[in-house]
Amino acid sequence: MLCPTLPSLLCALLLYLPLAIVFTIIIINHTTTTYINENPQIIIQPRLHNCTKPPSIPPNDDDEPLFELASQANPKPTSFQPKKLAFMFLTNTPFPFSPLWELYFNQTTLFNIYIHADPTHCYDPPFSGVFTNRVIPSKPTRRYSPTLISATRRLLAHALLDDPSNSMFILLSPSCIPIHSFNFTYKTLTSSDKSFIEILNNEVWAYDRWAARGNDTMLPEVKFEDFRIGSQFWVLTRKHARIVVSDRRLWSKFKLPCVRFYTCFPEENYFSTLLSMKDPLGCVPATLTHVDWRGSVNGHPRTYNASKVGPQLILSLRRQRPRYGHDGMNVSDLSVTKRHDPFLFARKFSVDSIQPLMGIAHDVIFKD
């Protein structure tokens, strides 16, 4: 029998090494197969481990089939089960306030969570507890672009298809916190047949925002007199969630890239403009997420750090009244000027404020 020589052994090793690498990669990829829940149309991605990024969808992937399917969802929540609240988080960071949200969602099942996590960022610590396996297929997002609108529409589509009991759809950021108990929030929202979305007219820089894609680019779909501004964070009814995912006309304009980035905030214009044009009487023109723009920096609102967090801050945020439309002067339904809806959430809070927030959670935040 012939004995293998050293050169022949080296050749054999080089020949089989690529196959070993390919086999290893296949095995690793197999362990990250996406989890598919009960609805075969909805894909929820696996829990993200240390600095693991959610699997990204190729840039040329088309969301249109998803939106087409979601546009066929029932605009009314099912009557066979209790209504649920859909909490939709738009993020590119881990959740610093997850312990507070865990307490908030404790002892209730009348909610669903959906997370759009930018796949170009790391998430360490990973999403855990009630946030486990709640990441939807996500794409990169960045400011001054329509990607935040796309991400939000993606969240709405998945939430519509995932559970027919979802009746109200709440958009939040990782820097948001609840300032009431879940029971209070649930009763407030499920007793309403209207969306809560800030709709402002005649705001400073309105024309510049409208023309951010170029002069007259928005025409004829979006006339300047129909253009609105509002908070990025809102609560939509199921009917309005379906209107958003069904829209093609306005989206054909808002998805265009801006040429004037200093006035390009499409996520603060698209939803307010669309619902103002489609169903203004179905909206309460106010956001229920409190924010303080005094002392804002680089387009970001005031951030409450740990030294500012205490019972008085929470009680103060609760007492304040939302702004309804343009001081109540440009809304179609003048009855909203008599409203005093409660703020249910607030932002922004610094990461180090989690400890004082947890210290007042039971006795203040969740005590209504």
C-alpha cells in the first residue's frame, strides 16, 4: 500500500478546507432560522444575543406584498376576543427601560409588542422578557430620510396581520416611558373610536418642509394647503392603521429623497398629512406622548436625567394638557377644544434615570 507523502497530505487538506468552511457556515446559518408564529404571513425574528444584529433584508427587497396583504385586514378589531393594544417600538438601541416596561405589562395579556430594530446596530443587552422574539424583519433607518416612515408602516402591517384583536396601535421610541398604569392606558384607549395624532397647520418652516424635496415636487398629490406637521409618536385606530398601509398616492411623494436636509423630517409630516386628508374627523389632533421642546438640541427634545426624575416630575407631566391642532383653530371638529385627554407616555429620559424611575414605579407611575 502506498504511504501518503507530506505534499500529498497538504494538497488534500487544501482541497477539503473550503468544503469544511462552507459546511460550518451552513450549520451556523441553520441555527438562526427565523421563527414563524401562528400566522404564516408574519415573521418574528429570534431573540437577539450579545451584539447580534437582526437578519437584514436585501436593499432591493420589496415591502409591497406585505402592505398589499395588510391592506386587506379587517378595519375593525374582532368582536370574538377582548381588544388588545399593539405597542410598536422603533429603535436602533437596546431598551434601557425594559425593567419598567416589564412591570407595566405584568399580569395582563391584552397587548402585543412589535419591534423594528435597525439591523446595522448592535443590541447589547439583547431584547428579553416581554420583548423576546418580538423583532419584525427590519431595515436600516436614518434621520432626514423616508426610512423612518417605511419602518413604521412595516410595524403597522405586521401588527395588523398578527392579531385581529389589535385595536389601537401605539408608536414609541426606546426613550419613552409610561406615566400611567397599563389598566388606565387600556381603558383610555379602548374607549375611544378616534386616533390620537398631532395635526398642526401654519407652523414655522411648514413651506420649507413641504418643499424639502424640491419646489412643487409634492404636487399634485400633496398641495401645500393640505400639508401638516405633527409628532412622530401617536396612537392610531385599526381603521387608520389600514389606511396607512394601503396608501400609495401620498407615499409616492413622501418616499422621494430630500434635497434640503435641514428641513427634512418626513416622519413628522406623512402621517399627519395623510390622516388629515383622509379622515380628519376620525382624529383627535393631539399626541398622548409628552415631550418638552424647551432647551432642545439638534432637533431632539429635552432629556430628563436621573437628577430630575421624581414623583413631582411624573405628576407634573400628567397635569399638562395636550396641544390640540393649531391652538384649536385649524381643526375640523371644534369639540376637541374642550377636551383634556391625559398624557399616557413621556420622552425623552436618559439611560441613568432607570433607577429613580423604578424607585417610584409602584407608588407613583402605576398608581392612578
